[in-house]
Amino acid sequence: MMLNAADVKDLASVEPSANFRFQITATSFLALLAVVGLALYGLPFYYDFMVQDFGWSRTQVTSGNALSKLLIGPLFGFIAGWAIDRFGPKKLMIAGILMASIALIGLGRMTSLGMFYLFYIFNALGYVCGGPLPNQVLLSQSFEKSRGKAMGLAYLGIGLGGAAVPLVSNWLVPRLGWHGALQSLGVLIVVIALPMALFIQAPPALAVRRAEAPAPVRPVFKSRYFYLLAIGSMCSIGAIGGTNQHLKLFLTVDHGFTQGDAARIASMVLGFSLFGRLLMGWLADRVPKKYVMLLIYCLVALSIPLLLVSAHRFALYVFAVTFGISLGGDYMIIPLMGAELFGVKVLGRLMGIVLTADGVAEALCPMLVGYLRDRTGTYAIGFGALIAMGAIGAVAVALLKKGRAVEEFEDRLITGPAGVAMEKVDVK
């Protein structure tokens, strides 16, 4: 039976059943908890152990994240997005979960800087293949009316994993040593995330979308809103990454906080990110996403200065609340804004590019802050640079179009043979 364009559009806009909604949301929740919450946010907890045991500098311990993302992101980001648009996220998610597990197990056994970089490459591959990219696309393509709510619920996994990992690590380290604790987290990633990913089934509407020929992505690059979205997200993600990667070093090494106190503050940040994800997801379904994104980016820029008065413990608690809320909303608002601006047919490739750019910023900013701290003996200049980046990100978002810019994108497309979307060519 052949479907015409109207039938395909109607089918593609159908919300999945309650069973599918639960399956998809739960799968993304667990994958993000493990691959991002445990693997990405868990590793900075161990940086001070590496500095003390191996004599590495702050620049070195943050360079693993930087160099691996600079190597992996540009090489695999767009390819991963294309594969998701064409074949779906399941196989990529499974590979990402396994590589994230290998990364932590390997980092728990490493004895040299070379091994440190090797297993950080696995960590970056796990993030690209099993982290935000496949889950953002899966959720955006599977939900229409309640997309913000679904994204917020799934992204609770990052907050829950990130809030739990400092406390779990603080419990494991005295019993197993930091090497054993890291290896235990690696095993936990597979136990938590792999079973649901193995049995995920795409809803019928998503299967219909994948049966259609992919829409061309080149017209996206002709829209100024793409570049504003990329610049804004790069600045905000970079500011968040630079702050988060150095938070425990800043507290324990520079200001003499105990391991327990530092773990509680880090856990508080990730705990409030849970609230941030629910709040921003709820808002994104009710007010223009541009304003939600602008609120998040302003919170990023306003929270970091509180670290510069860290002698006052109350300021640290206020930082944990505001930074946690912005951290919770930051990653999930980007695909929501991208889907609103350009639609879901190109979302895999669009987010592959944007997340690659974000990964570069997230990689370089912690290393830059570490370098400035090593050279000057203080975090003031490095944190000042992050504050400026957060402000630039907010300005870029303020310049985005309110509502949908997808019409501008779709105006450049025509329907070609066999219903394939093609870019218009001006004949002169």
C-alpha cells in the first residue's frame, strides 16, 4: 500500500502509545544517567587523586577530556547524526554504552598519561554514540505535543547520575581505592543502561519517518539562526564545562574543603539540576523556547561569579542552586530549540554539528581554565573568562527568532521524484 505525502505527515505526527512513551523515556533516562551522569560528571571527582598520585598538573588532568573531544567530535559527530537520521539510534546507543563502560574501567587501571588519553578517547566515543545526540533525536522524533516534558523527564537521568556519583564515589574510594571505585562505576554503566537499550523498539510513527528519504541539510546552513544557535550553545556549554570540571579542584585543593564537603556541594549542584530539567521542560511546552533558553543562559552567566566569593559558604550554596538549575536545562533546551527552528527531519544531522561544536567548547574551556590557574595561581581570571562566555551565549540567544523559523527552511525545499525533498535551484 502506497502512502501519499498527507498520509505520511499524519502518521508521523501521531504521539506514541503510553507503552512506547514509557519505553522510550525510560531508555533515554537510563542511558543519560549512565553515559553522562556517571561517566562524564563522575570523572572530575577523581582529578585531585590523579594530581596527587601521578603529580600531574590541572592542565594535564583536564586535557584528556579536551583532546579526546577535539579528536572524536569533529570526526564522528556529523557521521553519528547522519546514521541516526538514516538508521535510528539503537545500535549507536548500545555501542556508546559499552565504550563508556570500557573508558571508566580502563581509567581505573591506567598507570601512564598515554593510557589516560587512550581511555578518554573511549569516553568521548561513548558520549557521542550513547549520550545526548541519539537520545535527543529519539525523544524529539517520538513526541510532538509533550516534547519538552519528555525531554525533561529523560534528562533527569543526568541529574540523578551526576548527583549520586560524588556520594557513591566518596563511599567507594575508602573501600576500594580510587582505581577500584572507577572500575566499579564502569561495570555499573552496563548494568544500568544496556538492558533497556537492547530491547528498545521504535514507535510506528518513527518508523514511517525513517522510511522517508532524508531531507537535505544544506539549507540549514543558509539560515543565520543556525549560527546563532551554535554560538550561543557553544558559549554556554563551554562555561558550564569549564566550571564543572574544576569545581572539586577549586574546593579541595585551593580552598581546603574536605572530600565529603566537596562531594556534598557537587551533589547539590547535580541535585538541583533535576529540578532545573523538570522546570525548563515544563516551561518549554508553555512559553516560547527562546525565552526559556535565554533564562537558562542568563543563570549560567550569573551563577559563576558566586565562586569568586567562596569564602562565604552561603554563596556556595546559592551557586549550587542557580548553577544546578541552569545545568539541568542547558543540554535539553538545545534540541528543543533546534527542532522548533528547523523541524525534526534534519535534527540528527543538525544536532550532530551543533553538539560537535559544543564538544569543542566543552573540551577547550576546562583546559584553558586549568592553564590560567597553573600560570597565575588563582582561578579568578579563568572564571572571569567563563562569565564572559556565558554572557555572549545569552546575547546570541536573544537574537534568535521567537517561534518557528522552519518555514524559512522549508521554503527552500521542493518535492522531487518519488517524494524526495530537494533544495530549490534558482534558474536565471
